[in-house]
Amino acid sequence: MFARIWSRTKAAFTRWFRREPTPGRFESGSKFSWRGLVGTAPFVWPSRDYLVYVPKGRPLFGRVPLLVWCHGCKQTPEKFAQGTRVTELADRTGCVVLLPRQKDTANPWRCWNWFERRTQRGGGEAAIVAAQIRRVCRRYRIDGERVLAAGISAGGALAAVLGVRYPRLVRAVAVHSGLACGAASSALTALSIMARGPDQDVAAIGTQARMGEAPHDVRVPLLAVHGAGDEIVAPRNAVALVRQFLRLNGHPAAAGGDLTAPPPADAERTDALADGRSVLVREWRRDGRLVARHVEVAGLGHAWSGGDAALPFNDAAPPDATALVGDFFADAVS
């Protein structure tokens, strides 16, 4: 009899106090920066809206990582999240996701103005997104040591700027089909350099950014994913991006050399995929810690690898770039 009473009492307490994991949810916000004026759209108020995805089962206490997920041209935060399935990654890892939104009035194709001088130097839209990151870090109890900026195409170029100009705020960067910080000397050359590579010494920009930090202990690891068949942003832009971040991180392999050719890697391998594609992976480390990982996907064009092919700028074939970002983030902040 005692056993039956105890069983019923235990079941009642379980029903009363059981806490099902809270479902993931999107929340919206907006943030401005006094440094956020953009030269290519000088009359646009320096503010941008954003979405925040709070993952399933977000703990009441403790600090969690942050993914800053920057969409590309002709995209919205909602479609970028859907195509990349970043919410699934967030639910699995407990990361909060910040998704900045570009204004049509700031760029008619909703591209981030990565080629604009103020933005390249850390002002403009880079300053606006940096202000969003700071706000989200405060409001959602983010671990400041685990903040990653990622994006595709123009969003990837903006993520690169954030890594170079805000190394104390952004601790790792993942760029898919994007470009280096300062790759274009002006808005007029942006389209041409997408096809032929940077018209400025982006490696020197990495060195200058490093020298601006004291005591020069910068470490902002990079993941660069690029399709070998990308005809919109040439693969040589990923090589220049890697060289820039090797300089930023003080890796000796970046000294000298042609910006269009990758420097000697600390490790290199080629993986064959089930669909006949292959992936070339190069890695560089400093003192045993990851500095840069370059993933070149044969047969991939200008699209998010492993994404939802029902949406533009997504390719369903492997590898899964979102999973690559998750694995890289775990390695980069360890």
C-alpha cells in the first residue's frame, strides 16, 4: 500500500514540477550607431533592424555562445535562416543567433555595403552590427569569449570586416563565398574585384589591424568556405581572405607571396564526397591552436553548401556548410 501511495505522490510531483524545454523563438529589435552613416547612402538613418533566435531549451542561468548570421544580397534574415537551417544548429548547441537586416533604402539589392570606405574601416554598417552585437550580448547573457560572425557573399564580406576591425568583440569568423576586408578600393570597383580579386593589399590591412592591437595577441580564427565553380565571387577572393587573417593572427605563412595563391598549409587533405564532389581542406595553426581553415568545394557555385535548394543561393549537395561552421566554432574557441 505504501508503495502505491509513494508512486502516486511521485507522479503528481513530476506533473507539477516537470519543466518541458521551452521552444525556440524569434524576437525582433533595432539598433543604431552614431558611427553608422554610410557614404553610399548618406541620408539613411544609421540604424538597422535585426532578429534574434533564442534556441530551444535556453537555460535560465549561465552564458551561451552567439552566432551573428549575416545574409547575402537579395536575401532576408528569415530566408537566410531557413536556407541554412541555422536554427537547428542553435537548438543543438544552445547558441543564440543574431540576424541583422539590411534596408532597401541603404542598398536596393539588400547587399551589405562591404565596399564602402567607412564600413571597411569599422564604421558604417560594421559599426551598426557591432552595436547590435553589444546589445544582444547584454540582453541574452552571451559569453563574450564565444562570439562568431558568419555570412554569405556580401554578408560574408561584412563578417570579415567585423573580425578585422572588432577582434575584441568578434572572436571567430566564418565566410562563405565572400571577400576580404578592404578588398575593393571603392564602390565603383566592387563588381570587378568580385570577379578578379582584391585591388588593394588586404594582407597589409590584416597586419595593420594586428599592429593596432596591444599587446598584439590577436586571435580571430577564420573559416573560409568557397565553391570552386563560383562565377560571381571568384575563388581567389577566399585565398586573399585567408592571407589577410593569417596576417591578422600573426601566422608566419602569410609573409610575402602572391595574394592569388594560398600559402603553404600546416595540414592539407582532399575528401571525396558521396555525390562525386570533392572538398579540399587546408588548415593553419599557431601554437597548436586553429588560425584558419580553407574549404574549397569542387562543383559548387555561388550558393550555401548543403542548404535548402528550394531557396535561391542554396545548394543541397554536401558538404553541409552550417555543420562546418558548428564544427569550426567548437574548434576555434576551445
